[in-house]
Amino acid sequence: MSTDTLTKPETDSTESTDDDTPKMFHYVRKNKIAESAVMGTHVVALCGEVFPVTRSPKPGSPVCPACEKIYKGLRPGKDD
């Protein structure tokens, strides 16, 4: 599995705050982010959560602990 990933939001309504800001962001495959944002398709996070990309993380945004643990355990991959 490649480490070609970025963090993206969990958008499930149970995970959102009152202002519709996701509580945490997930790691997903980089090549799926634009497709999801434009086409509305769903992405699968490293932890298994499935959601459409609707927001980008800001520095310091909270990251899903399960995604972070999986990401840190991946072998380094080459950027394409």
C-alpha cells in the first residue's frame, strides 16, 4: 500500500459539530480526493470510514487516531 495520502474530513452527521465542521479528519488516497470533491464520489479512509470529500484540513486539525496509527505503520512510498 502506498503512503500517497492526505487527511480529509469525516462528514457523517454524528461526527459534526453545530457549525458543520468535522470533528476529525481522516487519511485517504491522494488520487481520490479531487475526484470525490468534483464528482461527489465517496472515498475510503485508512480506518475504513467511507464519505465524500467536502472540506480540507487546516494545520493543527484533529486527525482520526486509527488512521494516524495505520499511516505511521505504512512503508514509505514514492510520490507519483
